[in-house]
Amino acid sequence: MTQAEFYHEGELVGVLTTQPLDRVLDYKAPEGGCRAGAFVEVPLGPRKVLGVVWGPGKGDYDRSKIRSVIRVLDVAPMREEMQIFLTKAGDYTLTPMSAMLRLATRAPGLSDPPSMQKVYRLGGAEPDRMTDARTRVLEVLRDYGGLAFTLSELAETAGVTTSVVKGLVKLGAVLEEDRPRDTPFQRLDPDYGGKELTEDQAEAAGVLRASVRSGSYGTTLLRGVTGSGKTEVYLEAVAECLRAGRQALVLLPEIALTAEFLTRVEARFGAKPAEWHSGVTMTERRRIWKMVGEGGAQMVIGARSALFLPFQNLGLIVVDEEHDTSYKQEDGVLYNARDMAVLRASICGARVVLASATPSLESWTNAEAGKYDKLTLTSRYGEAVLPEMRAIDMRGEQLPSDRWISGALQREVNARVEKGEQALLFINRRGYAPITICRACGHQIGCDHCDARMVEHRFLKRLVCHQCGETKPMPETCPSCGVEGRLAPVGPGVERLAEEATALFPEARVVTLSSDMFGSARALKAQIKAIADGGADIIIGTQLVAKGHNFPLLTLVGVIDADLGLQGSDLRAAERTFQLMRQVAGRAGRSERKGLALLQTYQPEHPVIRAILAGDEEGFWQAEADERRHASVPPFGRMAGIVLSSTDVQEVFDLGNDMARRDGPLRQIGAQVFGPAPAPIARIRGRHRVRLLVKADKGAPLQAALARWLAQFRPGPQTRISVDIDPQTFY
Ligand code: ADP
Ligand code: ZN
């Protein structure tokens, strides 16, 4: 399709709607015609639905029954590059196009007429009688030189009631006007701020700037230890992109990080960028969606779904902490935002910067192979040096079974607290205890809907299933044997560790940072800031603290259980543990005070633990790559995870066996199918789950073969098939 295509009234057009139908439907162009890419409202049965004119109609349907497009919406038409992106991303992830279009229209009220709001500015008339309040209002309006305010903004700034403003309107001293609610964002100035870069940083920034100027696609892996100034460097690439008049998108893995980042952007560019994530209000989402499409937003920072915003002229995508697993969507459409960023950029001629201290093996391999450019910052900025890392061999510590902080770690924590420094105790497990067992009969309390144990959360005073979110109060008696008072927690979670720390360090201020302990992102941000300002001595944290926060007083990191991630059969267990331990350790000693990271482990000679301690990154990646190459697994082979789920256990196994038997389309491309087997979590929300795993060579056309294979089966009404290309987790 070309954007120049225009359809006159009555001509047939094909419209893709957000409704789950697997085809583009024919309609007649409305009065006044419509162009390809236009967002339209069309009738579908008794309803009106949102759609996009995807191209000419097929004309394979009885013409007399074809209905007309109701109207063309007043928003920028979808650009051709977006249509291509959605199509390719849909093909890659085997997602129906209607679901892809839903991703691209995640803003409410797109079909509403542009909404207006009343604004107030200085009028010509002088009021006959001046009061203090009136004077203040007029002064505010004069001070801001012609700027328009909303009623509440103006009243608040002047410190008067709204009736004072209304009174001035009646007198003609203040003008009331209508203004569209969806207004452009404040312009960013690429030359506003900016730090003086070190030699290392300046060189990397220079290379990135030149690459942005080239105006063509390319991906750069920007590596550098935590604190080396990667953010400073990629903001220079953003500046160059803005100078070129193009838009920039920065993806962050965690909403909690945006506040700190927004402040840095404002200091660099003199204004705030648009902020897109699940915590943003609906009206703001619509504003961003529209402004991105019209060029009224130069920079967006956001979560992975920001990739599907209708950028008018996208020149740069930064994926910060590119190895982070939260970039992989694990619900609904299964996509990896890092890979989709590269796809999107390659279509619209934009640059990609993947930033990380501990890149994913995929990106490391692509850089080694020359598919990505590579830039490395080797040292921390300023006085900061990387923390020293040591293992604590837990076999020699002889802790009682309900204690997890070793004597060695305890001594180091005490030393820090005495000096007024901070210590972080890290455990990657939410809640109080992962298991609740009955000491009378041995029964472990499980979820009624999932094959998973309930996790005790004392903070919430409930048992919580981490699979489905179901909660229930802690029972008084064992649900299995009925004996009272014998239920006991087994193993540590972050809350239990906090309890131990409070007892061990009675003089210290202990705070816990875990994602489920804060009612809102705002409360969490406030807590993070309080810690950074010195409002705590000991921080007990989950994975949440591993990401990007800067705590200047923090000089000791104690990892309670470094072996935790090494258990299990996950293909990426070693990689994940390596990344996580390096990230957590990187929290220590980010200013001039030197940091120390202590890893409590029962297997100090494990190769992954040894690699972490040695800090031998290249060696680790090389060994990990060799192992995966040898096993022909990603990134050296391709995989797809298929999960069948149903309320009927017989139905899923029958279907799974049938799928394994009729594997012709897969064998044609040399792919193998493994399973069916019960999934590691064999039941979630009352649905039984069966897994198949498809493995293929790197170059094999996997998606096409999967599509042909899946098309052979008609699952029962209760059964769902979910396909995960490049699965990151196996559950
Ligand atoms: P990274 O993104 O690699 O973790 P940052 O860009 O966040 O590193 O830099 C770490 C800290 O050092 C930040 O507080 C940052 O402002 C500061 N910093 C880095 N480079 C410079 C510089 N050239 N001048 C001043 N401060 C810098
Ligand atoms: Zn459950």
C-alpha cells in the first residue's frame, strides 16, 4: 500500500478492525472518501468498531451487502511503516492482526471528537474596582507573558478562589477561550544542559551522534559497568536525534525508575518528555498517542508498549538495561520489546542503542558477529570504583535452620552501620516464607486453582499464590489433618529476612523494598528517595533494588542466597544469575566510598559463582556461548514453546499427543517437537497445562512451519493454545 492511495466515496476498501476476526473486511469508502491508513469507524453487526483502512477491498463478497465506513476519525492516519511493522511483528510472534492493531491503539477515546477545555488569558479591560485578589490574578497573567491557564491553575497560582477569576471574565479583564485538551509537549532543547564528558564517554557519544546523523538503521550495544555513564552518553544520542528533527524513544524496564530518569532528562533538555506506562492517566495516554502522531512530542520514555505508538518520525530507540526480563511480555501478545525495537527501527530507518552492564547473550552474540556495533565504557565515573566481590562459604557457617544472615555478613553489616553507611541485604523472593507446612502431617498449603504453593505474606496478613494472585487468610488449623497450631513457615522471603535483620541489628533503621509492599508507584518512589537521602541503615530488597537506583551511602551488598537462581532447568539460569549478581553488586560503592559485595553460597566452586567473583565477563559469555552453541539452543538455534491449557485434563493431553504425532510441517524444515509433558506448573487458575517444545536450526523458517502445523488442529471450546517464540521462561 502507498499512502498516496485515496479511495473515493463508494470504492471498496479493506478495513482491519480490532475485533478478533482473522480477516480484513470490505467496506465502501464514506462520503468525502478516505485514504489508506485512515482510522475509521465501521459497522460490524449491530456495533460500531474501530478500524484502519488497510488497502483496497478484495471484492470477493456480495457487493449489495457491503456497508459503508461510518466516518473517518480526526487523528493522523496510520503510516505505512507502522502497517509493515505490525504485520511483521504479528508474523514473527504468530499473533492475529486484530490483536496487533489493539496494541497500536491503546489509547481511550480515539473516536471521540477532539475534546476542548476552557483556558484563561489577559483581557484588555481594566476592572472598575480593584481588590487584592483581583490584582494578584492580573499580575500572574502579566508575569507569565500571555500564557493561558486553566481555571484551577490560575486560581491556585494567584492564591484566589475561582470566583475571583470568573468575576474578572465578566468585566472583560480576563478572557475565557476554548483550547483543545490534547496539547503539544513543551519543546526540548538539545543544547540546554549536558555534563562535561570524560574522554571515554565523549568518544562513545561522538560515535553514537555520528550514527544518528547517518539517518539509517543500525544497532549499537552500549556496554559499561553500572555507573560508567551510559545514560549520559545515550542522552547525547537523543540530543543529536532532536537536532535532526526526529523523535526519540527511551524504554526503561521498570516504572519505578522513571521519576529519577525524568529529572535527568529535564536537567539535560530543559523540559520533561512524554511519559508512557500503565501508571499514566487515560486522558494523558490519549494526548501522548495523538501528539506522537502529529509531532507534538519529541521524546517518549516508557514501558515496552510505547513501541507501538504512532511516531511520525522516529529516529532513535534506546533500550536501557536491555537484558532485563521484563522486556518480554508474558501475557497476551508474547513479544520481546528489545527484538521488536530492532525490527521497528529497521523499518523506519532509526538507530537503536541497547544499553547494559550485563548484556543478554543474544545481544552479546550479535555484537560479536558484527550484526551490532559495540561501544564499551570501561570505568566508573569519578571516584567510584567497582565493588570488591567475595563469597561466604555457608557450609562453614553452621546457622540454625531459621536464620539466614551468616556471622561473617553480620560483622560487615555492623561495621557499615557504625560508620553511617548503608548495607543492602538482597533476596530474590517476595513474601514472608515460600512454604507453609503442617508439622503434624507434613501437608504444604497450596493454591486451590494452581499447582503451586501459597506464599505467606505477613505484611498483607494473607497467603498469596504467585501464579494466579489468589489470596486467603492463614488458616488456624491444617486444611489436611485438622490439627491446630502446627502450621509453620519454611524458608526465607524478604519479609522474614527483614524480621531477622531487625532482631540482629536492633539499633539500625531497617526498611524493606519489595514491589508488592507499596500501594502505588508514588509511594515506592518516595521510599526510594528517602533511602537515597540516608533515611535507612539497612535495606532489605528483592529484584526491585537491583535495577538502576542510585544510593550514594550504600557500600555493602549481601546476597543471602546466591545459589537460588542456579536451581531449576531453565536454559538461561546461569546467564540470569550472572546478570543479577553483577547488577546487585553494582549497587555498592557508587560514590567515592568503596563498595563490597558478599555472596552467601553453598557451592563456591560452581563455575557461575566463580565467574561472578572473578568478574571475568568475556570468559563467562564465551563459555556460556560455547555451551549453547553445542546444544543448538538460542541464540544458536530457534525454539518455540507451545502451551495447551484447558479445564479438561483429558482434552489437553489428547490434543498434545495429536500435535506431537502430526508433526509433518515441522519435520519438513528439520524441526523437532518434544512433549507433550505436563508444564512445570501443571495447573494455573484451574486450567490444566501441557507443554510442547519445538526446536529448529537457526536459519529455519520456523513461524511459517508452525502456522502450517497449528492449522491442522481444531482445539475444543475449552482449550487454548499459546505460542511463545523465543521463550524466556519455562513454566
Ligand atoms: P550508567 O547509566 O552507566 O549506570 P550513569 O549515566 O547513571 O551511569 O552515571 C552514573 C552517575 O555518574 C550519575 O549520577 C551521573 O550523573 C554521573 N556521571 C556520569 N558521567 C558524568 C560526567 N561526565 N559528569 C558528571 N557526572 C557524571
Ligand atoms: Zn493460584
